[in-house]
Amino acid sequence: MVNDKVVGWGLVALSIVGILFYAVGLFAPDLIMEGFDWLLVKVTVFIAVAAVLGILGWIGYTLATTPPPKPIEEIEKELEEELKRLEKELEKQQEGGQGGQQQ
């Protein structure tokens, strides 16, 4: 398996190369291709806008497909019913334990 440090240093090197390529493409575009700076700006802006709109779409999809939560009143009713059931079980256990002790 590859060591995490090797992967980490590889990512650092890749980032530096990417930064240098971006800087040359933006500030000295004629070294690569004529009009490369505008292409680079267009691609960068497109990626940024697509990322923001993609996140916005994901939030909208999540809101549209997630069922609404139960109302508080319904949850309180369920909790009260469960509490009553548990109290009845506890009473039954206490009655059963007292009957066995008296004999």
C-alpha cells in the first residue's frame, strides 16, 4: 500500500505544478496558445458557477424529496402512550414481586 506521506507530498507537488501552469496561462498566455488567458478565465468561471448552482440544486432536491417531520403534537402523543404503557408494565411487575414476598 502507498504511504500517506507519499500521497500527501504528491498532492503538494501536483498543486504547485497546477498553480504554476495557471499563473503562466493567465499572465503569459502566448507561451501556451494565443487567447489561452480568456479560455482559462472562462473555464474557471464556468467551474465556479457550476459548483455553486450544483450545490443549490442539490439543496433544492433534498428539500423536495425529504418528507416533512412529524408535528410536535403527534410526537408528544406517542411519548405519552409509551409512558403509560411502561407505567402499566412496571405496576404489573411490582404486583407480581409483592405477591411472591408475602407467601
